Amino acid sequence: MFLLRLMVLLPALLLLGCDENGGEMNTDDAGADTRQADNSGEFDGAASGEDGAVILMYHRFGEDQYPSTNIRMEQFKDHLDYLESEDFNVWPVERIVDYLKEGREIPPRTVAITIDDAYVSIHENAFPLLKERDWPYMVFVNTDGPDGRAGGSYMSWDQLRELAENSRASFANHSASHAYLVAREDGESESDWEARIRGEIEQAESRLREELEEYVPDDPPLHAYPYGEYDTAVKSIMEDMGYVAFGQHSGPVGHHSDMLALPRFAMAEAYGDPDDFRMRVNTRPLPVTAISPEDPTAIDQQNPPMLELTFAETDIALDRINCFAGPGSAELEWIGENPRVLAVTAQQAMPEGRSRYNCTVPAQGGGFHWYSFQWIHGRK
């Protein structure tokens, strides 16, 4: 019954993203392991290329007036209970990044908890539960919030320090003003745009280090794109500045993941119920080694866009792949005599703003292998 419900829900789950109006969603140490034994995180051998981890992304906690970015507290408690009862490894996200960069094997059932925007409900509602379990979590901070320049219900720097000193919180860059980094202002040249975006990132990093120095990872520094939006020009800036960066497109991370656009599963009321959560945290990566086009804004030149995915050699049953574009299935075409390149095309034009192509393959033993690519239409 559980598997049947997941198959019915899967197309809808693949659509979860950021809310353009209501917020951001369309939307280290070995002690992080929740297992009671063998929590060293040390594994022999090189990574297989298909092992990975799930990174969860939350925003608001117990703020029912913001359903698109909020998780109800009974849902969040169920999430934590499930991770504990099923012996998941809850790791700092920076530790997962280190393992990916070093090509080290990530143990099964590994997750990280991240929270964007530094809303005060983190302090009021999530912090006590995470402190009680002594689990690591990362808050991506848009620093105009605690600096008092953004309005809204953000934590103060003192409250952020309270998290750091009394729980296993760490903090990273979410820009200063939470701007749409891809968007160009009217009349703005490319050089002026680049200077503005670099300034956003540099200002946020400077404020984080002034206020929370020892709790901000710097090798490498981490950034979560506001609204999960990026293009190849934004990624180039991040690469030049030395960052590993995270989006908001769904899916697990693996050793073929783009370190400038790591996926995270967005958690909100609509898809926060137990079966939905369990399906997500048990997904595994699809070994996609190359994509074309790489730029999410290429949809501005061709809509519906065609996306070519190149897969590594794998035992995954790629002939069972299913891809979704918007509310329906996408058209699929294998290219070449040794089919490892798949062309995915929506059956109709995609809307303005953020949309996604999502591809899944049933995994041996249950669950799904998962890959997502986000398009950004009409932002520039």
C-alpha cells in the first residue's frame, strides 16, 4: 500500500518548488551519526558513484500563515522521529561536501538538515528539538535580516549566537539582501551586474564572519542561492570565489553532482506528511555525468526546452526511467547506438519563473533514483 501511494503521489511530489509570492520555496564530527554503533563514518574503498546523501531544506516552523514555506510542528517532529527510529546518519552538510570532494564513500541512510533565511521560528520551534537530539544543522543566513534591514521576522545575531553556543548549528552564506541573483536591473551592464552580485556575497560573508566566525565553514565556504536560482554566469562567480553552492531543485546528492548546484529536498506543509518524507529521504542519485544545455535560462531561447542527460556506466535499469515536466510526463529519446544519452523534452511550453524536469528510476530494493534540473524563464 505504501509503494502504491508513492507511485500515485510521485508526479505531484516532483513539482514541489518555490512559491513566487510567499517566500523562497517554488519555495564536523563523527558524533553526528544517529546510529548507536559504528558512527565513525569511516568506510573502506572508493565511492561507487551511485552512493549519496539527502539534504533537507526547511524555512519556517509552526508558522501556519506561510504554508508554502512552513512545516507544521507535528510534521517536523515526525521527520525527526523517523530519522532516529530508522537509524539514519544525520551529518553536518559540510561533512557531506567534504566526502563528495574527496571521492569518499558515503554510508547509506545519510542525511543533512539545512534551513534557509534565519526566521525567528527556527529559534522558537526547531532549535529546542534539534538541541535535544544533539544533531547538526546549518542555517543559510541572508544577513540583512539579522542586521535589521530586511523587515520581517528574522533572528537577531544574539539569537543566532545562542543557537551556535547551545546546539550544533553552523551558518553559511545566503547573500545579503536575498536578491534574485540571475536578474539584471534595468540598464545594468554585465560588468555592473557582476560587481553587484559579488558585493552581495562578499557583504554576507563578511558579516557572518564578524558575528559567528568559528561557526562558519570556510574550507570551502558554502552558499545557498536565494530562491534556488542560478545561471552559468552566477555559477562562474561562485566558482571564482571558491564556493560550493546549493539550489532548491529536488534530489539526493552523489559523486556526479554539480558542486556549484547541489540539490536539496524542500520541506513544506503540502509534502511534509510521513509517506512523502520517507520516500524522499530514501532516494538515491542518478549518475548523470553531463547535461546540455547547462544554463537554466536557456529556456528563454527555446521553450519547451530539450535537455540532454549523459549517464555513467551503471547497473541501474535506465530503460525504466520516467521523466516529468510540469504536470505531465516528458517525451524521451535515447541518442546513439550505446544509449547513455537521453533527450528529455516537455510536451508543452513551460511557464515563466521556475520549473523543473525531474527523472526517476525505480531502485533495487525499493525507492527511486532521482535527478532534477531547474529551468528559469523570463528572469533576465
